Amino acid sequence: ILNINNKLLLIGISERTESEAIEKLAINLFDKTNINLVLAVILPKKRTFMHLDTVLTQVDIDKFLIHPDFLKELNIYQLNRSTKGIKIKENKKTLKQSLSEHLSLKVKMIACGGTNLLSADREQWNDGANVFAVKPGVVIAYERNDLTNKKLEQHGIKVIRIPSSELS
């Protein structure tokens, strides 16, 4: 689950998160919080893409670190409140298009490991797309992901590198 802002939540649909659970969560969020939109993204059934935060992290208000495999068009379900509880609409869009539309911003996607797929996969294996955003524009990242860290800095993100195997 990625809390994009006070109105928008992004959730990955995977082997561990079923669509029915997302619907129940959305209904509860709509009733008890300011969240009024949930975007649910289908993740491939691969170990490397088990959780949304391993392939996508918001690193600034308008910037996202993403594995290049997720730059293409995806099945994204839009869940909104309706008079009958919840309205679900399927969209075929890129995450960039969808997030730009719902945030009313020109969103920038920063490819984990750069555009070279071999480098992206290597850094993905080392959790390159899984950084911890301390605040907008500042992240804690694994020092071993040189290409990703340099890409982030090229886009104005301050990177605090740590020699660890767990971001905790």
C-alpha cells in the first residue's frame, strides 16, 4: 500500500493481496478517512514483484522511483465511493498517466537502475526500487544500488545511503 496523499491510496493486487480485501479496505477508508480514491494495480505473479513498494516508491510529491517493467500500460482498477458503496472502473493506462491525472501534476517516473533492463533487474534484486521516503525529496536507500541512487540524485532527490540489508 502506498499512501500517495490525503485523498489517494495505491494498492498492489498480488498473490498476497486479493481484490476482495481491497474492496473491503476501500469501503472502510471511504467511511472513516479523507481517502476518496483507491487505485489497485495488478502485479505479475513473480517473487521479485510480490509487493507494490518493491517496484514503486513515491520519492517526492511528483516523482516516483519505478522498476522499468512497470512503465508500460497496466491494468489499474479505480475504486470510488458510490451511493451503493463502491464503484469500480478498470483502466488500461500507465502508472504515470494515472497518477498524473489523479494528482493533477506532471508526474516524473525515475527508472530503478536506469533504462538498461539488465541493470534494472540487478538493482531490483537488491531492492533498488524500495527506498524509504523520509520526506518529499529525501530518501534512505541501500548504498549497493549505485545506478539507482545516482538517478535519484540527478532528479533532485537527496539520497541517504545505508550499508544494510533491511531498511528498518
